[in-house]
Amino acid sequence: MVKKIILMFLSLLTVTVIGVGAYGLTILNQTTGTLSKTYKGFGNETNVIAENKPMTILLMGVDTGSGSREDPWAGNSDTMILVTVNPQTKETTMTSLERDILTNITSDGETVQAKLNSAYAQGGAKLAIKTIQDLLNIHIDRYVMINMKGLVQLVDKVGGITVNNPFDFDISIEENEPEYTAKIAPGRQEINGDQALVYSRMRYQDPEGDYGRQKRQREVIKKIVEKVLSLNSLSHYKGIIESVSDNMQTNISLDSNSLLQLLGYKDALSTIHQYQLKGEDATLADGGSYQIVTSKHILKIQNIIRKALGMKEIKTLKTNAYLLDGDDSLKENSSQVDSQVPASEEAPVYQDFYQQPVVPSSQDTGVVTPQSSVASVTPVAPAATESSSVTPAVPSE
């Protein structure tokens, strides 16, 4: 769900300023107070934006259940996407993270074996960031988080979006979630915010399950970005900013200086590559269903992210994920690797540019997507999780 917001979020800020010139700055100045409500920092953010360096942004969409919870930020982070934005190569990548990946989650000196998306429920954005840093062995510079109400309002404020329902039946989630009654008919459809939420959440009728849902989420992101870029009314931009502010949290400071600094990343949004970190189905001794990653797959994903940031490829895997070996048993990886990049190392310019957002196949990316299989396996007892060699983006507890 959240993936739809971040590219829109960056596009909104940069396109507003550049696309509408001085008038756009006037609107942004008028809404600075509104935008300041979204800031939830940890006190140790780096100067990556001010220095116009390649950066990583973790996008999270919070599942608020029926929407009746008192705390609009309670729940699991059911959508997680790591975005890289590189102003030097003028490219952006989005890597979707399967929420059911089995990981070690460490908090307050205790380590538990759990699904990736439960890190947010256990310790908020701070613990989610730390856990995903350890999963991917990469530093996360910033995060953006949105709840379900924010998605609905966002789509409505841009005037709706156009999607293509590939199935021969109406997309609906009413059977499992009666409070959501919107439906999307087959084929090309203009949809509003309530429909976009349903379109992004449905998975039980999709033959690809959660992976199919994530494809539709990426489609919605792209459509929101396109719609934002097409807007030509200043009142539209102001309305979008005001609606998003109550339903978004981020540690990206939004003032007149930082908004101008974000302009340095605008060109990177024109070329978007999309990837997926997948696992294989496994039922553990506790009866729970999980996704278990292979060492080959996650190492390739780590190197895709590193390449996007202009960092050197690594040969040795370090991760907090449980790994599936050839015997369908689980083992914990504890290999050490230094993933720091020298300050003097510049990002190379890659020539395999795509001018339209695409979803590369495994042949294009070199990423091996594991075939889904169900196995009943017993995990090796977790050892103490080693701290990441990368300095966390959040303070230690």
C-alpha cells in the first residue's frame, strides 16, 4: 500500500516547486506548518539530502485493520519498499520486501524469531528500520510511512487514477473485510480512493497471492505519480499536502530549505526500476506460514541495491534472515562483511537505462526468483544476532 506514496511524495514536492515555479514555492511556504506535522525523526539523521548524495528511503504502509483503532498508527507494516534515489545516475529503484520473511528481530537485548512485518508492531518505525537494515545489510537514510486513510485521501485529492483489472471478476475484499464495500470491475477502470485501497489490498482471489497484490500496489504508485505530474492547479497541490499531512510520518524535514534540496533528486524519478525480494513458502513447527529466502537470492538483491547507490559489490552475505538450504532446513547466516563505502568513491554511471518504469524479469536483473513450495521444517535455534556493520539510521536502545 505504501509504495504508492513515496514516489508520489518526492514527485509532489519536486514537481510542485519546479513545475509551477514561484507560485509553487508560495503554496509550499503556506503549507510548511502543515508539513511540519509529519516529521518524526530520531535525532541522528545524516546530511545526505543537503549534500545531494544517493540515498535510501524505507516506505511503509501500516495496516490499521478495520480503521476503527484509536491509534491510526497501530498495526503491522504490511507494505515495505526500499527505495534508492541516485541523482548521479538519474535512476530510482523500488525493492518490495515480502512481509512474511522469517527474520531475527532484536530489541532491548532480546532476539525473537518472527515475520519481518512484526518489527514495526513491536518497536515502531525505529525497530522496523533497524531490522530491515540488518536484513539487507545497507544503511537506511530516511523513511516515509502512511496509513490506509492517507491512501484513500491521496487518491481522491489527485482526482482518482486509472488502473487495469486483469481478472475476469470484480476485485473485492468485502467477504473478508465487510467494512470495505468498493469493487473494481474487470478491465480499464477509473477508480477513487476507496477503490484504490481495495485494489491494493486484495490477495485471496489472486493466483499469485501477496506477490500479485504487490504488483497492483506498484501499478497504483506509478499511476499516482503520473497523475501528480499532470496536475496544473495550485489548489490541487495544496489540497494534497494538507490531506497527506495527517496520515503520514517521515524523518524527511519539510521546510523551505529542504524542499529546494529535494529538487536535486527530481531527474532520478524519470527512470524507475522495480525489484522483489521473495522467499519460499514454509510451515514451521509452530504452525505458522512464513517466507524463507535463499542465500543466492538475497545476496543478489543486496548487490542490486548497492549498485543503485554506487557501492561496490559484496561476495559474502550478511543478513538477519533465516536461509533455506538445499535440504529444506533452516539455518542462520552470520557471515561478516564490511559494507561501508569510502567517502571518495563516486557512483558509476550505468548505461542500461529504461525511460519508462518497468518490472524487470529475473533474466533482466539476474535475480533468481525462488519457485514457491511448501515444506514443513524446523528452524535451527536462533543464535545471537550480530550487529550490522553499517551504522544504523536509528539510535540504539
